[in-house]
Amino acid sequence: MHLVRPGAFLSVMPPAIPDPRLIILLTGAAELAGAVGLFLPRTRALAGVMLALYAVCVFPVNILHAVHDLGTGSGLGWAYHYPRLLAQPLICWWALAAGRVISVRLVR
């Protein structure tokens, strides 16, 4: 969505971010590059780490988005924002596991 409809994200960008449209496009490209990187053995670990760091870095914007939507009563409600915010640590874990940076054993 970052690349297809960047304008949809403009309202949640913090005012301190310079050239928010460019940043939105770059973050979309970063997500895609990270996804491709997970499929390539030479870049898998780096992609996993970078995607986890990306998830940490965008968390404040996700909080801002939730506060904006819930404070104005427009946009998406708690049914969207609450699971999204709670899933952020899981997304970080998944990125590290997919990058084989951490070991995952679901069954002994």
C-alpha cells in the first residue's frame, strides 16, 4: 500500500518527518526489499534483522495513527489498532525467525 497509495499514510506521519511522501515510498520499498532478502540465503539474516528494526522504528507512527483515529472518531477503531499494536513484537520475532537469526522450535 505504501507504493500504491502513499497518500493514505500522509495523515499519520509525524510533523517532524521531512518529505513524508518520499519517506512513505521508501518504507514501502524497504518492506519489499526485506521480503525478497528473506528468500535469498546470502541476505536472509540481514533482511530479518533489518525488517525487525523497521518494525521497531515504525511503532511510534503506528501509535500516532491509533491516537489520531481514536481521538477524532474517524478512521479505523480499536478492532484494527489494538491487534496491530499488540502484534508488533510478534512481527519483530517473525522477522528474526524468518531470517534465521533466532532459532525457533515449536515442537520438541
